[in-house]
Amino acid sequence: MSWVTKTLSSTLGRKLIMALTGLFLILFLTGHVSGNLLLFKNDGGEAFNIYAKFMTTNPAVKLLSWLTYLSIIGHVIYSIILSRKNKSARPIGYSESKASTNSSAASRNMGVLGTVILLFIVVHMQSFWAQMHWGSIPTVTYGGEEYKDLYSIVYAAFQVEWMVALYVIAMIFLGVHLSHGFASAFQTLGLNHKKYTPAIEGLGKFYCIVIPALFASMPLYIYFTQS
Amino acid sequence: MILDSKSPAGPLAEKWTKHKFTSKLVNPANKRKYEVIVVGTGLAGASAAASLAELGYNVKAFCFQDSPRRAHSIAAQGGINAAKNYQNDGDSVFRLFYDTIKGGDYRARESNVYRLAEVSVNIIDQCVAQGVPFAREYGGLLANRSFGGAQVSRTFYARGQTGQQLLLGAYSALSRQVANGKVKLYPRTEMMDLVTIDGEARGIVTRNLITGAIETHAAHAVLLCTGGYGNVFFLSTNAMGSNVTAAWRAHKKGAYFANPCYTQIHPTCIPVSGDHQSKLTLMSESLRNDGRVWVPKTVEMAEKLRKGQIKPSEIKDEDRDYYLERKYPSFGNLVPRDVASRNAKYVCDEGRGVNETGEAVFLDFRDAIKRDSEDAIRARYGNLFDMYQQITGENPYQTPMMIYPAVHYTMGGLWVDYNLMTTVPGLYALGEANFSDHGANRLGASALMQGLADGYFVIPYTLGDYLAQNLATKIDANHPEFAKAEAEVKAKIQKLLSIKGTKTVDYFHKRLGKIMWNECGMARTAEGLTKAKAEIKALRAEFWKDVKVLGANEELNQSLEKAHRVADFLELGELMVDDALNRNESCGGHFREEYQTPEGEALRDDENFAYVAAWKYMGDEQEEELNKEPLVFENVKLTQRSYK
Amino acid sequence: MKLTLKVWRQKNNSDKGGFVNYPLDGISKDMSFLEMLDVLNEELSEKGEDPVHFDHDCREGICGMCSLYINGKPHGPQQTTTCQLHMRSFSDGDTITIEPWRAAAFPVVKDLVVDRSSFDRIIQAGGYVSVNTGGVPDANEIPIPKIIADEAFDAATCIGCGACVAACKNASAMLFTSAKISQLAMLPQGQVERKNRAEKMIAQMDEEGFGACTNTGACAAECPKGISLTNIARMNREYFSAVLSSDNV
């Protein structure tokens, strides 16, 4: 084994991958949420559609999207590998456990939370991302240029009650996942310091509430204001 | 028989240097042909095993615990002495030597003690190089404190866990040699007997505590680093597993046992709370720097306290007897361990004990808290106060601590010469297992020093001298002596398992402990000792008739393990009593009520008892034979200790 | 106090094992948890039943030999060792469940006794400074800032009991391993072998079959000596910088 594969197959190497992909996905979420804020603009979706076209055509953004796909896949695969290793580290469990007294529920259930989020991502990408790339969606013209009208797809989707509910619930799961994942990624990278860790933890708390809340507000906003 | 200590001739300060030079050396290429067995992995054992392996010898290290890191050296709190004179306060090798000899009440061998003081400085260097995190000053240099009434600050420490840090240092050195393949580790393995061939130690018989397998191991030399025998008292500050078995079985194979009656009773332990008590916990003696020891002046008031009718804080100052301050105005609460212990016993014997069992005195921090604030006291003793609260459920910031003396250390042990060799050639004893350096009383922070001195800096030289005189040919493990010793061990196990009596092992151990504590504890009398001897004999006979050991040999069997240990304690106990009866004087940890000054202090008899009493085993149920090693003091003047 | 003990009994490593209930009476609040088990064992012995085997030695909270998973927590309800746990932490009529440490790397030997030699092997992989006896510099030759020495000491107080592994949902030994790596990484004496040590000890830790870290913090919360999670972060740092810069290909 070369030192690279050896490192990446060690528990710490695998954790490193989880942390790096996780942090990249946190960055992605930040970008994703800020762009999508255009949904709140009362312009019939113009700004949003222009943004959507930019995001699917710009080469730099394309590279970033590929990194995002890779991160998701890496994050998922390595979580499976680690979960299996962790499971085999304790083949016989305890008959009684008071884990709630020593750790947060989020930290103990990252796998479950992640699985729900993954399922959500599948639905989410199927609804919008796949439509945008390969679906036949109506087009609109702004200033002589033709754009795919993703806004109308979004608008239609968020008229459906169960879709709105799904999004809101998924965002709660995401928030809980991030409530542990954000600071945990820094800890895994070894970035723990008396001076900075409180700030990282504070930022993590802020992030895990604000970002999912903003995401969740979008379907709610559309559902309640636009119908 | 007069024992030869083999102390080198010449001026004290040159003895060790000269001895190292005259000792024979083993050719470096030959070292790998020698096998050495080390039993016990505490400070002495781990440091010896590691150092010998570094030299190239093949070492087998045995411990009964699941890991070498658990050895009871780990529990030492206070610190380790070394004559570094880092504090510029007048310390020197000679002063440490002098303090140790005097502290031991002039019952230790000068040459050994001087060597101990001499190598003490190397120990600190060694430990720091291993990464032991000693306490430091803000400037980055090592911190020292004065300990146990010493006039100089020579004690190095790592908070209240010095023993732990030193042991983990030695354990790390040992682990490195295990990784190098020079030490083979045998955890959860207990030594059951010594194998001698033509009078020389050539191996041991062991029991694998998990499978029960009885095995033999051959070697060119055997080192016993098996600690002390304080558990003969049942209740002591020793670990539950600490035992005398290895040393005792070696004794029965010809190693003389020296000064068995010298036991140290530590004054500041948490008192016994009931019959269920399994062990006693030491509170660092540093507490006496700020705490004041007292009991009520009257028995009536003490009774009220015991019944819970009044609280200690309700007792007015004029009704309190700060008896140490009253009797020893200049040393007060800081009198040496033996004096503090004995006085606690006296006031409790008078009926003035303060807890339910009547065996406790107060150690009160009220005045210190008033003077220095609670925070200052917390900074000094916080971890000790927490420990006290954890065990007793009482808050010592609000109500005075209760303390009582407990058996802590045994100065006696296998007799060794200057080379640490016992009377069996090839058999060595290191650390608390030997008798050598502390005389009749050990000073605080000296046990760690001795264990590491023996293991790191003495045995690597003296063992070489012996091995160089032995051929490096492999010891034949098929020699009939091995089979014989193995058969004896198996027979003994079979015997224990087949008694199938009615009383548990603990039942006997507790009864033995009570006899020892009452008659061979803090204060002894000829009458009491004579009575104790008869009682121990009877108890031993009862044990072999009526003990109940459950289970089989071929499994993890903790009651069988314990039965072996208690069987040996039942024999050792009698020897301790014999030794205490023989020593018609009071010295250090041995206080015979018949021999005291008019003020009630220990009265030595240097004319008749300035010797080491080394006992030779003469056979089952036979009286042991007394051998003497006269103690000659060429460098110190014998004086009476006084703490008035 | 009257109690019911639900104790894991297992004859040996190949036995399947199971819980057995023992009623116990006359327990005093002043007893330590292990003394309470002593009482049970005396009763069992008197009845001719095999006593419950458990590891213990110093009974003053420092040797690290005692273990036991008590009512769903390593070393029971207090953040201390089992030997320092006292019965006043329980109430009359309680049922107390006692299980062995559960981890693939800590196989059960008998009843509540487990084999923790995997910890020894992790230390043997590099938890030391390679200095021979003798020939070392004077102890005061290298000054060490007090704050560093204190922090190294905090890491060095690990007693190797295995509560961290027992508490961790992944049976991970990161806290144990990181405590030793941290101690030696902080001290000047540990610098020479710093990279090698991190790589080797972690490789050994993995080989022993311990799980990975999810940063739940359960280990530090249950550690009787309060070893901090910052040690794990430091170990991660040590490891990543070691693999990137060491000469081990």
C-alpha cells in the first residue's frame, strides 16, 4: 500500500474525508441558499431564472458542481465504510445505555440523519436538477434571450402540500445534522484551540439554524403567499 | 550466622564508584545469551526489566495484574526525593543520606543508603528524559517542595500523582523493550514458587490466572520486585492484590527475611466506616501542614459526637484537645508519621475517638480557611478534599475531616546484600520487597526513590557481576528441580481446592488482620505478641482444615488466587510477631510499650539491637532461625529523635 | 439498603453468557460499589456458588483496573472510577444492571473481566521516548513552560481503564491513544519521534479493531480523569502532519 492509500484507509484518514467533504458541502449550502434567495424577489422569477442558467452553464460553476457531487458521494460512501467499522468494533451491545447523559442525540445519530437527508437530496434533484438538465420545461425570454423557466417548476412544486412538508422536515434533519457536523469537522481536522473553538462552535450553532431555516422558508413563502 | 553485607570498603562517598569498577562485566556479545526473570512490574520491576533489556539481556517480566501499568506504585501521591539541590537550600547527597539514616531510626545499612542518595539525582534526569511531566516553575525549571518534615526542598512531584507518572514512565520504557522483543511480558501470571538448582535461583513456577496453567520458566537470575506485605493486616492502603507470596515462597526456598516487624503506619487515612471495609485510602500527609488534629477533651463529649447528638463545629475551643500541639509544641501537627499515628491511637484508646467506630480523630481546616480563605485551601488541597468527599459523603470545607492511621508500607523484606542479592545466589530483591534502605521507618517521598534507584541504577551493575561469573549456557528447563517445584505447586492447589470447608478465604484474612492490627500494629507488648503468636498458629491450622475455595484450577478463579496469598500471610504473620518479640527495643515503626522514655517516646537499645534481624526458614511449623547482620555506623552519630 | 443486581455472567470467552439476577440485602450507603460486590460474593461463596469475577486492584481510583458498565454508564452514575463510586449514589429498592465493557478489542475473559491488552499494544507501538537508562541530560537542561508541562500532565493522567472505549458508541480508543500522543507531542523530549509515534500508534489502534471517532464527546464526559477532547484534535493534527511530512512512504 502506498502511504496515500494507507492514510486514507486509516480511521483518521477516513474521518478526514468525512470532514473535508462535509465542510465543502457546508460551503456549497451557503452558496446554494444565497442564490436561491432570489426566489423571494417579486419579479415573476426573472432574476431566479437568469441565475439558474448561469449556474448550469458557467464552466467554473460546473467544476464546483462536480466537486459537490463528488463530495456528496464521498461523504456517503465513507460514512458507510466507517459505520460498518464502528459496528464491528462493538459486536455485542449493552442491554442498558444512558448515552443521553454523555452526548447529544445529534452526534449519536449522524448516520440516520444523513440517510434521511440523502433521500431528500434524491427527491430534490429529481424534482428540479434533473428537470433543469434533461426535462422539457417551458422557456421564457428576458431581453431577447431565452431562459428555461425553472421558477415555474419550483412554483408549481411548492403548491403541493406534501412537497412543502417534505422540504421543511428535511431541513430540520439537515439542521440537526449540521448542529453536530459543523464543529465536529473542525475537531476532526485538529482545529481545536481555546481561543477559536468557542467561535467555531458559536458559528456552527448559528449556521445550523439559519441556513436550514432560510431553505425551509422558501417553500413556505411560496405556498402561503403566491397561491 | 553473621551475614556478610558485601559493602565495599573505603570512604562512604567512594564505595559505589569503586564497587562499579571492581564488578565484573558481561561481554556485550554474551548478554543476549542470558535470561533474566523479573517478577512484578512496579517502579522497581519495570525499571529493572527495561534497563536490563536495554543492556541486551533477555527478560521475562511477570505481573498478576492485567497490565504492568497497574502495579501499586501507581498510587503513591506525594513525590520523590533527590539530592539535586536545585533550590540552593543546602541539600547534598550526604544530607539526604543522613536524613534517611536518621529517619530510619539508625536501623539501615550506611553503604546502601548512601548509594541511594547518590543515584537519586540520576533518577530525576532519567524520568524527565522519558517525558514524565513533573511540576515546574514559571521559568520552566523543575519545582520542589519540602516533604515529610525535611528541612530542605528536595521533593520532586507531579501534582498528587507522582507515583502514577513515574510508573507510567517506567512502563513506557518497558513497553519499548517489549516492542523490541527484548522483554516478554506475562500479565495475569502469578509466581507460585522459586526453582533452585544446587542452591542457586534458576527459575520460577507460575500460574496463568486465566487458564490456570502451571508453567515453569528457567533463567540465569530471578529478580523479585513484588512490593510489600502490608496486606497481612487485611486493611491497609495497599492494593487488593498486593501480596507476599513471591517473596514468601522464595523465603521458604532459602532467602532470609529481614526485619519483618518494621511496618509503617500512616497517620492520615480515611477511617474505617464498617465491617464491609475492603481497603483504606491514604490522604496525603501534606494536609497536616494546614489541618489541626484534635479530639474532644472529655469522653462524654466524644460519645455525644459518636451518637450524632452534637456536631463538631458546636464544640468550643476550650473543649477541644489539640493533642499534638499540646504534647509537641515545636513540631505540633508536623511530627513524624509514627509519632502522629501512635498519639491518634492513644486518644482513641482513651475513648475520645470521634466517629461511629470510635477510631478517628479530627483534622480540622477551620482555622486555615479563616486565615487563608477557602479558595486558597482549595488551590492547595482541592483534589484531596474532593476525594475525601467522594468516599465519605462529607464536605471537609464545612465539617472537619476525620482521619485514622493505617498500614501503609513495610520496611522489612527479603534480606539483600549490597548487590541486592538475597541469601540465595542468583535471587535478587528490589524495591519494597527488600529490606535495605529505610531502616525502621521510611521517610516520605523515599519509596519511589528506592524503587527506581534499585531498578534503573543498581541492578544493571550488580546483576552483571553475578552473571559474568556464570556460564551463559542455557538453563535446562527439564532439570528435575523444575518438575519437582511444579508438582509441589500443583499439590498445594489441589489441597486448597479439596478442603471444601465452611469458611471463606476473606473470613480468615479478616481475622488475621485483626490479630495483627491489635497486637503487632502501632504499639506492641510482649504479652500481646505472645498471645498473637498462639492465635495465628491456631488460625492457620483452622484455615487448612476449614477453608472453602470454590471452583477449579483451570479457570479464572479469584478465590483460589486469594487463598494462596492468605495462606502465605498466615505464615508471615507469625514471623512478624516473632521478630517484634525478639526486638526488645522501640525504633521507628516498631514500638514496644515496654521500651519508652518517660515522655512516652521510642527508646532504642543501640547496644543490643543495632542489627538487622534476618530469619531463616527451617521447615513447616518450625521456629525460624535468627541471623544477625550487625549495623556499623562510621559516618553518623546515633542520637535520640526528639520533636518536643 | 435492599437491591436487585442484574449481573452479566459468562464462564469464559467461548461461553455465550447472560444476565443473572441477585437480590441483595443489608447494603450500607457507606460501602463502595466494589465492597457491595464483595458482599454479594461472600454470600455466593457461602452458598457454594461461583463468585462474580470483576477486575479491581488499588481501590483508590488510580490503577485503572476496575471497570464495569453500571446502569448504562461506564463506572456508573458518577464521573469517577467504579472503586470510588459509593452506594449512596443509589436508592433502596434499585435494580442495578452490571455489564462488562463491550468492545471487539476488549474480549470478555470471564463475567465482568475483559482483556484490555490492546491498550498495552498501542503503547508498545510508540507511546514512549526512546532513551536508554543513563546518559541523559540534566533534568533542568531543557526548561519547559509551566503551562505546557501542566497540559502534558493533564493528558498523562490517563489511567488506561477503558471507560472511553466503553462509553463511545463506536468503541473507539481515540481518547486513550490521543492522551499519550498529546503528552509526548507537547514535551520537548517527545519531539524526535513525534511523527513516527503518531503514525505507529494510530496504525496499531486501528489494527486492534477499535472504531472511529464521531466526536460525540461521550469519552471525555465519562473519563474518570477528565481527559479532554482537545487531545483528540491534537492527535488528528499530529497524524495528518506526520503522514504528509514524514519519510515513511
